[in-house]
Amino acid sequence: MRLLMLGGTEFVGRAVVEAALGRGWEVTVFHRGRHEAPPGVRSLLGDRTAPGGPAALADDPGEWDVVVDTWSAAPRAVLDTARLLRGRAGRYVYVSSCSVYAWAPPAGYDEDAPLVEGAAADAEQSDYARDKRGGELAAVEAFGADRSLLVRAGLLLGPYENVGRLPWWLTRAARGGPVLAPGPRDLPLQYVDVRDLSEWILGAVEQDLSGPYNLISPQGHATMGTFLDACARVTGGAAELRWTEPGVILEAGIEPWTQLPVWVPPDSDLHDALHSVDVSRAIGTGLVCRPVEETVADTWDWLCGIGGIAPQRPDRTRKGLDPEVEAKVLAAGTGM
């Protein structure tokens, strides 16, 4: 198989490239040259948002079985690129997001749930949900519904993460001492290891799948307890998890999801949207999710290997809790 990866040097794109190389695929990576491409690929350099930027792609004589695109800004960039490639590629995979569903989706929502309004394939950048939905529309407009695959990813974790969720928890656990652990321990989580997402994408291409798929682990694949226990263990066991009631955390003004990454309070719209997704369609087409302990351990190994400081996308907010705020809540002694 021949893959054209748009991007391919960071997080999701890099994981897809490595998975494709592992299957013996021929891989071309079109990227801006800001990061080194993985070994074993053919590189084309250019910025598709700049005038003349896609020239290397337009002038290249290559043809591909599939294009994978993770773009998350102006949908117009997806539309322009997809139109450029529709006669030279068999299928277009757009890595979208569960954020495309209209707020607030009910617990257990599937791919038929209502979608955000106001998105357009040729739009300029607006907000994340509409940008991702616009990217979906662009892929379908250029390649048609039968040759486009829309991967609605949920929470993404794993090596190469440049958003700051799992790396923050690992860094915090490694620092040791009492750690504010947001409860309850058995709160079910949904996420997908970026490598499992990548393997599913490649398998879906081999099956000629099309249409939308929610791509995230089954609910309860992990819990806050198994997730944070794994973080504490792989970083040396110096962290003492202090499980704290959700109400105490919220009353302290701590923001779920951002200041305490991954966690959102139970019985909330956020939990329904982020950790209560129906993924039966993806499971039925081959999604396999590795244990949370493996995701955490491999991410820690990667983080240690790059000096302990994770890369940070400039277009994403920084995650984590101020140590002084954490200490103040812990000092109140209102645990579970």
C-alpha cells in the first residue's frame, strides 16, 4: 500500500507513519520541515496554507492508495488539498474529533448523533468543533462519501503527545509527595492510544471502509484509579495519591480537563461527551485497545528519552494544576 501522510512528524501523524512502515507500506510525508520526518519515508516539503506552498505536492508525479490528514484549523486547507489529490489517491482519511457532535451529546451517543451547525468545507478558521466538522465536509466533497473515512477520535494519549495531558500527570507523579487525585477512583474513562488509532486506520483502509467512526476505547477500559496508579508506579512510586471528592475540587475553582487533565466530574455533560461514547462500530471493524498500563509506561519511556520535557503545540492550551493550588486543597484534608 502507498500512503501519503499530510504532516507525519508529530503525535498522531507520526504514529500513523510508523504503523504504516511497520506494515511494509510505502510512505510519503508532506510537511513543513519544522520537525524531522521519521526514517524510511519520502519527504515532500511545503506549507499548504501559504501561496504556492503545495507546489511540491502538486508537481510530484506520485499516486497513493490513501491520504491521511489530521488538520485542525481552517477547513479550506483540507478542501484545497483534497481537491488537488482526488485524481491521484484512492481514499481520503480525515482524522476528526468527537467534538463535531452538537453540545451536549447524551451518554451513549453514536455516529448518528446531531452535529454542530455552521460548519463549511471552504470556511476559514473559527472554533475547534466547526473546524473539524468543516474538515469532514471538505473530505467528503472532494472524494465522495464512498472514498472518504472520517475518524472521530476521542481523547488521544500515548508516545509523542504534544498536548500535555498524560505528560503532565507523569511529571507530577515523578515529583512525588501527596498528589491531588480527582475521584472517584472507579470513574470510567475513555481514551485511545495513538498507536491503536493508527493501526485501526490502516486496517480500515485495507477493508475499504468509509463514513464516520467514533474512535476511542470502550467505556470503562480504564478508570481514574487504574490510570493514576499506573502513572505513580512507572515513575518510581514516590507519588502518594490523595483521592478527593469531585465537589471539593470544583468548589476550589479547579477546572476539569485542563487543570486536571483527563478528569471531568461524574454525572456531568462533560463526562457524557468525553467518556460515554458508543464505539461499537469501531470495535466491530477491528479496534483493539492496549491496557492503560502499557500506554502509560511507553509514554514515560518516551518522555524520559527526550529529557523529560514534552513538546507543546502552540495552538493548544497548557495543562496542569498550580502546585500552590494543589497544596491548598490537600491541606484542607477533605479526601474520599
